[in-house]
Amino acid sequence: MDDISPIRAKSGTNQEGTSAHNRRVMIEALRLNGALSRADLARATQLTKQAVSNIIEDLESDGLVVALDSVRKGRGQPSTPYRLVPEGAFAIGLQIDRHLTRAVAVDLVGSVLARAEANLPFDEPSKGVEVILGLVGGVRRELSQIFAQSEERLVGLGVAMPGPFGLKNSDDKWMMPAWQKFPLLETLAKGTGLNVSLQNDAAACATAERIVGAAHGVDHAVCLYVGYGIGAGLILNGELYSGGHGNAGEIGMALLSPAGPGSTPLEHRASLASLYQHLGLNPADDDIYQQLDGLVTAEDPKIMAWIDGAAHDLRWSVHLIETIFDPQTVILTSGAPEALARRLVEAMHPLLPSIADRPGRNLPRLQLGTTDPWSIALGAAAAPISRAFDPRFSAILKTRSSST
Amino acid sequence: MDDISPIRAKSGTNQEGTSAHNRRVMIEALRLNGALSRADLARATQLTKQAVSNIIEDLESDGLVVALDSVRKGRGQPSTPYRLVPEGAFAIGLQIDRHLTRAVAVDLVGSVLARAEANLPFDEPSKGVEVILGLVGGVRRELSQIFAQSEERLVGLGVAMPGPFGLKNSDDKWMMPAWQKFPLLETLAKGTGLNVSLQNDAAACATAERIVGAAHGVDHAVCLYVGYGIGAGLILNGELYSGGHGNAGEIGMALLSPAGPGSTPLEHRASLASLYQHLGLNPADDDIYQQLDGLVTAEDPKIMAWIDGAAHDLRWSVHLIETIFDPQTVILTSGAPEALARRLVEAMHPLLPSIADRPGRNLPRLQLGTTDPWSIALGAAAAPISRAFDPRFSAILKTRSSST
DNA sequence: GCTATTAAGTCAATTCGCTTGACTTAATTA
DNA sequence: TAATTAAGTCAAGCGAATTGACTTAATAGC
């Protein structure tokens, strides 16, 4: 990763970078606003009508946008709105979890077009990779049956798995030690021929919320993910923040519970793993989701007690997140059934007073995000889409040059 | 601040943006590497020699860079290194604290050229502004006596004061309620004719560390500031992160200490305010700094006990910061005498195991940053310099257009 | 129903900063 | 002394946004 040269400097840019940025800005504007005319885009992006016209023409011929029927909205020539073409690009998302793996194919606007899942051997990555490549191949085939040109419009494979990554001693039984050491990304890149990227599951949740959920168009949001583990996905300045080594937001094992005898890690008190333990359930059960849903609907006292305890701890986590990040909103996402997540959010209210408790808010301090169990895989798939099409600083910079 | 149009979109860019970015990249490269030839710059920035030549020529005629003697370093024509001209730009920094205010004038490379301080009426902003404007006027005059052209090269006035800003109920006695309500920035902008920007004191410390200290050239660093209060200044992706409303990192009043009976806010256990209270000292004393220094040198038992307690809490804070941000390094800065800060850092070792405890580190997990009491004012002054000259996403984007 | 007005969008010429490729300059190596 | 290597310049070219005039197509007002 490091440069050969000891000189530290950012990359410069040129007209290509300008053009790439402006294309991305158009795409993002259409993603956030639905459909816009060239004139709308010109006003919104501060570019001239002519520049917008040229870019839209390009995007249209690339099959990324399409014109709708013209609309009259008062005096003047009617405008022709453009919208994104969902089948303009596709990506594959892969969730690798402790007990199973899921693959999805999504389009440019984040709709899931194909999905598949399988059990995964916890400690045998080399065998697991076979399973994974089979799944990926399956959704790719399914996708190409729906859209013949999907293969040439595939922008990448996004992988989400529990972090943290790249540590010295991966002996924590909660993690997946064998998988941590396996050269997964390289193997998948070779096996699929796609660009592969990695994020942890909380980051994937945040990415999913950003493309189709509550963080859509929000520049500062923190996504608190309550799954088998607990993590935070950080949207800062409109981009996912991953830290120096891709492990930002791995808050599960940090002590966030202020009270309670002998300060327990948050993950031991508010994760689904702690819930399974509390209830004496086996997380590997096929119908675990239904079991939980049933218990919540029945208002089972044991699960209600856990909700109260977890909500207490999570309340403090939200307070801490607000204090540290000063986000516009906090989004709680979960792998749990929606009824459970909703109860949890309700039990977290009233929230603790914090700097987020300010005049003129336009977003709620805490929102319930998606609880679809497939949202991590969706977020994984959204990462390559975002990298390819969203405006970002690094997309403007030059990457190589002949250095004449 | 909000757009009139309901359309949400990022700004586009054009050749002006390209050029502005490339100029900034050159300046940053020279700042980080000392002196570089045009060929060096071309390699480092990925631009062509010709492009670099043109930009350097521009910067030279703007008085921002200057050529040094050419050096032979092997075969080929000798290269002509360029370096930044310190007097190419100036900025004024202003620290407003509970008991006093400080103003400094700095140049492009962050050297302090003039300084002044004064006491400040805690609860009378309208009178205080008079004092402040007097101080600023003083350092400006002093500066212009050293460099006649300083006025036309002044890029702004940076203000640092204890946050958080813009809250509903500013009734916390630790804050400065009267000042929070006063339209300070507007008044200062009118009174000085300069662009005014605001950050909290921890952010200012981080800005100072970035321009001349331990965070120089580091893209992911967290600056833990132990002053009258406690805060964190966040350098993320090479830029100061301020959150959605400028209050990111205000961790002092968040509960970060896991242990201890009845979980006390970090600020009540590890700030200098808590130390003064512990020692029964008056922070308004003129020689408070010397008093502390003396006590540390004498290894006074009471101060040693406080150090142990504070170190215990701060150790957890560092762990939490590492877990949440995954930074390359954590920098402890303080308004305390260096001997005290050094003791504190020593007492914090050994650090708690964390994800930062990884193979292949090249920076220490925890470093002692500057303990110069003027560093907040320096950081305040560095903010306008950074905004004017450092590469950043927002500097590329268009700001207005005739919208023809 | 006619005309003025307003707004969307196009056309063609221009501008501006980076790129390209050949060239010059000035050192070291053999 | 000649070959080689690297820094840096020259001049033409390119590409994407800009500019300003123009066209198109609607509504508003008389």
C-alpha cells in the first residue's frame, strides 16, 4: 500500500477528475431526489445548463439515466425529467456470518434482484470458500437470466463479515479465528474475477441505510447495529468512515455500560448473543427468528426483562455516540425480528439528555432502521455501487500517470 | 445556510476547482516534506512535470513558494528545490477561555510571530469583546511592523473556546453561558473585517498538532485534550471532523470511566478543574502553572494520587477512542505543565489491550503532544490557514454560478 | 385570441488548465 | 570524450466547462 517514494503527498487532479466528479454528482442528485430535469440539475449542482446537458447525454448513452415524459409546471417550455435506470449497474453482496452465508445481487438503486443462502462450516474456510463461490455464482446466473447484460455491468463484490480485522491474536471465541487468517479477499477476487471490498457488518448496515434507508441523504449519521455482536457504522461527511485500518466502530467489546455491578461489555448485555444465552436458545436453530418473534408477541417475561436491560445499556450508548460524533441522527438496526427491535427502541425512550437535544432538529435523535435479516448482505452489495457512483474526494484524484 | 431549493445535491466542479486543488496539493506536499523539486512534486502528485511547473511558477509569483539553491544528486541535471515562504500568509488565532483570552499571529508554516493575553470578564461578553478586539488589534499591529504586507496576506481569524456550542439550555456552570448566547462571531467579523471561524478547544489542539505537532501528516489521529475541561479533537481522513453541528468530540461530560462507585464523568475526575479542586487551588491565580509544576517536581503525594486516578480513567478513554475510531495514534495534549502531562502519560502505561495493539504499527499508540499553554491559540490560528491552503473536498467544488 | 413573458434546452465559439512529445540543459558514468 | 540519466522547457493539442445568443413551448394578461 505504501508508496515507493518517501514523499508524502495527495494526488492532483485534471479534467478527467472533474468530469468523473460531475457525473457522480448527477447520479447522486437523481438518487436523492427521484427525477430531475437538466435545468433542475444545473441549479442544484451549480453547473451550467450546457454542462449538465452534455453529462446527461453521456449518462443516457451509458444507460445510467433515462428521460421521462415532459411535464409542464407553469410558464416556459416543459421540462424533461430524468431518472436513474436501475439496471444501469449491478453488484453482488456477500454476508459471511458465524453460522451461515448470504449472497444477493442488487441494482443501481439498491433493489435486491436475487438472493441465496447456505450454512457455512465455522472453522473450515477452505471448504467454506467453495460454498461461497457457489452461492455467488448462483445469484450471478439468476441475475443474468433477468438482465442479459448484467455481467458487463457488474461493478464489484462487496463482503461483510464480523470484525475486527487484522489483529494480532484472533483467539476471541466470539470472532471467527480461522476466517480471520484465511486470505479470503484474494481467493474471492480470483474465484469471481470481480473487484472485492470488505467491511464489517455494522458498516454494511450503515451502507444499506444510506442507499435505501433512514440515512438516505444524511451526511452525519451513526448506525447502531444490534446483531449477534454489536457495532456502529459511521457515516461522517456523507461517507462511510472506516478508520485507519478498517476497524472503526467496533464498539461491542468496549465498556459502554456505566452502571451495573462489575461493568460488563455492551456486547455481553445487549447483543442477540446475550439474548440467546439469557433465553437458553440455540442461535443455530433454523427457526430462531420465529421463536424470538413469538416470544415478543406473547410478551414473555424473560424476553421483556432482557429488553429492559439491553435498552438501559443502549440508552447510554446512544448518549455516548451523540456526545462523540454529534450526528444528525442515530439509527438502530438489528438482525432481530422487527417487533423485538421496535420494543427495544421504545424501551430506550426517554433518551438521556445530551447535546443532541437541541432546538431546530429536523430528524429524530433515534430512529428504527431496517430489521430485514438480509440488510447486511444488501449493505455489502451497496458498497461497490457507492464506490463506483457516489461523489467522493478520492474519485476526483488521479490514480496513475505516465510521468513523462 | 439551507438552500432555497428543496433539491439536495452536491456541487459540481470545473477547471477552477481542479486548479485550486492542485495548488493546495503542492502546498501540502511542501509542508509535509520540507523542500521538493518540480520533478519530485510531479511524481508525488501524479501530475505532469509541465503542470507542476506552471503551478509552481504561479505560487512563486504569489509569494507562497521560493526556489532554493539547486542540488546535484547523481546523474542528470541538478534539481531546484522549492520550499514554502512562511510570510506568504498569516492568520490570527484567538483563544477565549473562562478567565483569560489570548491572541496570536502565525504565518503560513505555523510559527507564532506575535502574542498577547488579557483577563476576561467571565459574564460580560459585551465588555469582553472590547478587550478581545484590543488584543487582536495589538497582534495585528505588531505583525505588520514585522512584515509590512501582512495585512493583505491575512487569511482569517480563528476562534477557539470551550464548547459545546448552540445548545438549548446553557445553564451548565462549567460552560460560559453568557458567552454562548452572545453573537460573538458576527461581532468579531464586523470588528476586524476578517473571516471568522470557530472551533472548540480540543479541536484547536488537534489543529495545532496537525500543523506543527505529532499529527503532522497523519490522516487518522485523535487528540485527547486535558485542560480545564476534557475533549477530543478528531483528525479523520486527514481533516478535522466537527460533526453535524460542530460539537463532535465533546466527551468531557460523557461517562467514560467504567469503574468507580457511581460512575463520574471523566471531566470530574481527570480534568485540570478536578485537579484544582483536589488540591484546593484557585485556577484564577496568576502563578497556578508554576504552583503545579512545583508540586509535580516535589512529587507531592496529593498530586501523585490525582495523577494515578486520572491516568486510570484516561487509560479507559484511550481504549474507547481506539475502539471507536481505529486511529493511527492518540495524542495527549494538555494545558498543564509539561512535567505533569509527562507523568500522566507515564502513569497511563501500560495501556489496555485494544484493537490498536496490532502488528506492524509505525506510530506509538499514545504520544505526548504539545503542552504549550499557547497551543490552543495556535490551533485557532491554524484553522484559517488550513482552510485556505490544505487540500479538501469542499475546496474543489463550485460555490456560485451565474446560472445562465 | 393575440402578445408578452417565462423557462427549458440547444448551438457554436471560447476559455483555461492539464497533457503530450520533442527538445534543451547539466550533471555522472564509463 | 561519449553515452547516459534526469530536470526542466517549449509549443501544440485536447477536453470539459463556460458564454451568450438562439430556439422551443408553455402560461399570463389584455
